[in-house]
Amino acid sequence: MTTVPETMRASVLRGTEDIACERRPVPRPGPHEVLIRVDAVGTCGSDVHYFEHGRIGDFVVTGPLILGHEPAGTVVARGSEATRHEIGQRVAIEPGVPCMRCTECRVGRYNLCPDMRFYATPPIDGAFSEYVVQHEEFSYAVPDTMSDEAAGLLEPLSVGVWACWKSRVGPTSRVLVTGAGPIGLVATQTARALGAREVVVTDVNPYRLRVARELGATGTIDVGGTGLAESGYQPDVLLECSGYAPAVPDAVRQVGRAGRVVLVGMGGDEVTLPLAHVQGFEIEVTGTFRYANTWPTAIALAGSGEVDLDRLVTHRFGLDQVEQALRNATTDQTAIKAVVRPQE
């Protein structure tokens, strides 16, 4: 029987670039919730953005906030009506719980629920803490062969899965992935797993491009030295994962007739599109917002080895080192994914 303490450590954002460990009460699970001991949490660009700027678009940090929305852990207690998981079950956590009543939820687009409660999105606390609670239906059992870190990284993998679904990647697809960060690398692997015959990845970081090739990219382009137009590559799917707004127009211009463009990366509030090319080639352009119903697919892809999530983990930190974890990508050119280990 696991003994649950009354208090826990949590890394709390108290203001812009002000984050520190504090003692917090351990949350108590509601009737359909489980209490999860957090074993690993990936860091994300949105965590960095909240840390550095205190806001993302309309989401503004107005009080103390726990960041972190890529967690995995172990069920240690259950609410009175929770039956999905046994105590001791290792789970990956989908970090958002929709209302399940609105129109978007009822037609299956629960990622667009206006009343979504999503970890680390103000004012909802995230998972840079020793324990969290989550609805049992949004906590997914993972196989024993999957590491804690990989289980946490099912969240960014879900972003890649959703992007590939939105772009209808399939066996005949020729895919261009712009940006070889964590999302670009999981999108690359997902596209290959879905049968894409070509996946070409761009970045300005040679190390990340090397990792992209290791993980299945059929080609890479260092756009620090070679322009996309010079490459001559014409995909029918563009997965824009860099979030670098000035790069978007050139990438869209490469897309062939009746191609699909999915804007995944979060950069500036506005981007420029080459409208004549979009219209003349009848290119579909869409954004993505989180994901819906992706966890079973993500677990299957990672569990089978078709997607290697452990390869993305380059750095590990404790709860008292969250600031270092959030600054890691800007201080180390070999950084891909920093993971926080709350129990260590």
C-alpha cells in the first residue's frame, strides 16, 4: 500500500523568469480521478514562453502557476468512483480534460472545447510537482517496456500524430518537415510509420538534422546554407514545425499541386502566405490545436518501436532545477528534449 504524504514539492512560476520549489498540499482525487505520482515530465516551448514572457496569446499568467504538461507516472490513489486503473499502474497523462457537453466535444473535436482544463495553461496548474490528479479517462496505461520518459513524451508525439492525421499522410506522401526540434522529429517518425515514401527535414542545426536522419528522415536540408528553393524538393505535404514565421512563405511555395500545409509550430501571431501559389495550386492550409483521440495510436507507435521517444531525451533535471531545464535549449546546441524527474 502506497503511503501518500500530506504535502509535496512543486516548482512554481511566481513571475516572469522567477521560478522556485515550494511546498504544496498533495491534491486529492475527485470521484472519477486518480492521484498520480509524477515520475517524468518533458519540458516544452510553451513552458519556456510562459517562463520568459508570462503569457501566450490570450493565456496570461496572473498568479503563481505550476508549469509542465508532458507527464507520466504511477497511480497511487483513486477517487470513489474511479475503476479504470489499479493502484500501481503506470500511466501516461493526456493533460487536458474537456467539458464533454459542448458542440465541439459532442462531434469529436474535444481539443477545441472552449472550457478545456489543460495542464500549465493559466490558471490550471501543471505537472512540475511530485503528484497530480487527472480524470481516469485521460490517464492511459502504458506497457512495462516503455520508459517513464517515453510515456511522458507521448504528449508531443500526439501533436505529431494529429498533424499527420490533419494532412492525411499516407503511403504515397512526399513530406517536408520544417524544423527538427522535438515536434518535427516526432512528426518525421510518425509520417514514416504511416507509410510516407519520402520525409525531408529542414533545420539550421546540423546535430538535429543528423538525429532526423537516424530517426528515419529520407533526406535533410541545412537551410542555414541552402535555400529551400535551391533544393528543388516539391512535397505534397508540408508540416511546418519550426514556428519561425519568416520561413513559412518559402516552405509553402515548395508545396505541389493540391498539396496540404499544416501549421504546427507556434511562432508569431501572424505569418505571410504566398496567396497566388496557394490559390493557383489549390493548396489546403490549416492550423492545429493540441489533439484529440491520439493517445492509443501514440502508445501503439512508441510501444512497437516505430517511434523512438527515448532518443529525444538529451538532458535530465530535478524539481529544483526547472529553471535550468527551461533554459537548456538556448544554452546547448545538442539539446533536444529536457526532462524533469520530480522524484529524484
